[in-house]
Amino acid sequence: MGKFLDRYIQRKALGRWQRAVHELDQAALPELRRQRDEARRLRGQLEQVIQKADSRLVQPLIGANQFSKPLGTDWSWRPDLWRTPLIRKGIASASRKARLDGQVTLFHDCSQTEIGMQQIRNRGDKDLAPFSLAIEVFDFQGSFLSLSVELPSDAAMKLTRQHLIRVETLVECERSTVVIARLNIQHGPNAEQVLRELDLSAPATAVDFDLAHLKLNERRLEKLWLDLIIDQPAMNRVVFRDLTFCRYHRADL
């Protein structure tokens, strides 16, 4: 009975908004303003319903964290952009600091804005990540273009110099290019960096960041982030089909 009543109420509400659409041209301004404000409040809730429904219905399963991990892994993570659909699917003209969500930001210093980003659906049989991130660049006169991914706070918890951090990604490029991965670790007022060049000769590539030689203050670790620096990005389309992180001890190798 409860479900039947819910469906009845939903049909009545839908009919009400359908009538409102047809009557907008004749509505008085105070009534028009009230309907607009109510519709905005309703839109926020509906977008959340759509996002959560999509996250369960699309394939590969949204939120999937299945990927290979080294023996002894004590922390692993796939960023949300590769796991769940974004409300804002992309940016047509990326500014010098263009944030896609709370974890992923594109940085560049080009005065022109001929750079686009888009979250796209993965549908390949071998895809483990539900989504990809495509970066398309036309004319580019800047000196750098970098995709920055901020790791969650638990990546720094109990992190020691005995750890290795593995970054694995699946990259497709229209034109041959170089992508540098730079791991940044902030501890107190200082920050350490480790650079690795990605091997793009094969679609899937993994790099290990060894923390043994870093001057880390393990008691003051604050945050970690990864920069993916694309060299000479002009007239190219780079698709990151997956991106995963894991942390494991050197003693377990």
C-alpha cells in the first residue's frame, strides 16, 4: 500500500510540474519567482537521485575498486573520477586552475583556453574502471600542463620510509608524448618530490615511488598528491582510462 501511495503522489507531482511549464508565460511574477525557487531546490535533490542511481546501474560497477595489488598492500585507492559519474561531466575551456571535483584539478599557464576535459564512460570488455578522463588540447603556448590528483588523508596515515607507493594507469594518446608522474609529500612546512616517467609504449603502465631516500618527518606527514605532467600537449588528446594507487612495504617484495 505504501509503494502504491508513493507512486500516486509522484504522478500527481509530475502532473503539477507539467502544468506549471505550460502556464509559465501567463504566471504573475511573484508566482513565477516562487516556482523557480522551488524548482531549483527540487533539481538539487533530483540530481543526487540520478547520480546515485547511475552509480549502481552503469557497468563496470560504479565504485569498483578491483585492480591488481602487490603482496603486502596496506592501502589502495582509485580516485572518484574514475569510479563514479560526475554531475559536471567536463570543462570546454579549462582555466589555469580547472577543478573537476574535490580530488582532480588541471593546472596550466597558457593564456589561451583551448583545453577541454571530459569524463567519459568506459565500455571495453577489459576495462576495470567505470570511467576515463579525456584531456584534449589544441593550440598551446604555455610552459606546462599538469593534472593534479590529491590523495585522501588516510594515504598519509602510518606512512613510513619503508613504504613504496605504486601508481598504475592506462593511457591512450592520439600523438606520441611524454607523461611524467610526480609524487609530492608534504610534511610540516616541507615537501618532498619523486619523479618517474611513464612508459607509454604499452597502454597499461605502473611506476613505484620508493620513499627510502626521502628526508621525511614521518610524525608530521600532512598530505600527498600526484602530478601527471604532459609534455608538449598541443594538438593532442590524452585519455587516462584508469588510475589507481597502492602502498606496500619494501620488506614484502
